[in-house]
Amino acid sequence: MKKLSGILEQVVKIKKVKKMEATHFALCNGDKIRYLICLNREGKQRLSNNLSTYSGKLGLLMKVLPIIPFSMLSILKMGYFVEAKLEDEVDDVVSKTKTQRWNMIIGTYGPQQKLVLQCFISGEPAVFIKIGNEKTFDEMKNETNFLSGRHIYKSFTIPELVPIEIRENKLIYQATKEFIGKKVDPILTEDIVHVYKEIAATQSGVETEFSHGDFAPWNIKKTEDGYVVFDWEFCGMRMKGFDLMHYVVSIKMRLENKSLDDAFEEGLICINKYYDEFHIDKSSFLKEYLLLRG
């Protein structure tokens, strides 16, 4: 097996084994593990209901996952059977959810990578445990502080923290209740503009307003009652209009392969269809965007 990312090696020991010895199936995108899926007597365990992807290849794989046996996926080189054992510190945290069954959702590879454990509790919603390390400490603390504020919104909700006593060592944890929603189409809509305006109204000054910081379709789910907005790690005060422009720019850069400059110009046209009075300084936005997203 290839060397794992730093946080994966801190959290779990993964050993490639035969099917009969496996605890999980490692679902891969290329040579990178993206999900560890718990195996049970029926052969597989569901992934999170709030799981979605905007990658064409991975999205197709997720659609066929319920009907294609893991053995076939292994033959097709889309994953392999593993014995996955959590490190003692992490296992102790998981045990507080009163379950030993868990899936792992593995975030974008790189220095800021984080992991999410989906812990199954019989007859109850699953508990998500997000795990970071010293490289993401500030981001996760920022998000936890925001979620602890118990903000109430009309057009959307935010994840609900689960009170679990956790002694943090080299890792940092955040536990929330599972929320169920549908994938948001990667386009700007009037609903999304309303969500943006309500976020911005959380706190607003003359030149600045409150910002999610990574406002994009992949951090929003559509529910029966509205939306759920999650991943608040970069929230804070920013220039007015940052989140809305970030939303359209991220779509055009990530999904349409536009340059940052073109994404801004095309994004402004999209926004003005729903928000006539919208204005934002281009150079200031580009500087802030590059500072956050690199």
C-alpha cells in the first residue's frame, strides 16, 4: 500500500487483507482512499445519507455502489478489502457514541485534510465525528465556537453539536448529529441568495459582514424544510458580498474549469440576475479568495 496522508496515519491503521478477514472496504478514487465502508453480515453498510460528490467519476461510482458487490469493485480496481483499526485515542472517542460500527469519509488530500467518522447507533441518527490535527486546529475550533452559538435562521439550519466529553491530545474532534438532505444543484438560485443574505445579517458593519468563508453547493444540503449549511471552519467577518461571489466563482472554477478572472466576470452576471444592487470590488475579492483557497 502507498503511504497514507499524515492525518490518516494518526487516526487509523489500514491493512490490506482478504475479504473474509476484512472489517471495511476501502473505496478509492484513483490511488487515494476516499471512503472506508463498514462491512457487516450482509456484506456492506450504508454510507451517510448526506454524502454527495460533484466529481463525475466518483458520482457515478456512488450511484452504482448499492448494487455492485464489493468483490466486483475490487476486481475493477476501484477499492480493496482492509482491516481498519482506529488508534486508541480515536477509538475511545468513538466508544462514547455507544457503537463500534463506523464509516470514514476522507477529506481532500493535502496539509489541511480532515476526516469524518459516521458512527451508527441502533434506532437513532448517526453521529458524525470530524477529526483534525495541529494543522487544522484553528479552523475546527473556529467552527465549533460558531456552532456552539446556537444561531437560529429561517431559511436554513446548521449542524447540531453532540455533547461528548473528549480529552484531546494530538487530534481535535467535533461531534454533530447526522442531517439528511439532497445534493444542491451547482447553480445560483433565488433561494441561495436568500441563504447568503441571512448569513450576512448575522453580523454586519459598514464595510464588512459575517461570512461562511467556503460558501458553495458542496457545503449545503436541501432538506424538506429548507437547507442545511455546514463546514463553518472559515467563518468570520469579510467584505460585503464575499460569500455570494465565492459561491459562483467556486462553481465556475471547480466544475467549469474557468480561470479566476473569468469566473469573477461570469459570476457577477449570474448574481445580477437575482440581486440588482450587488457590488463588490474585484481586486479585493480576488486577493481574499486566493488567501483562503490558495
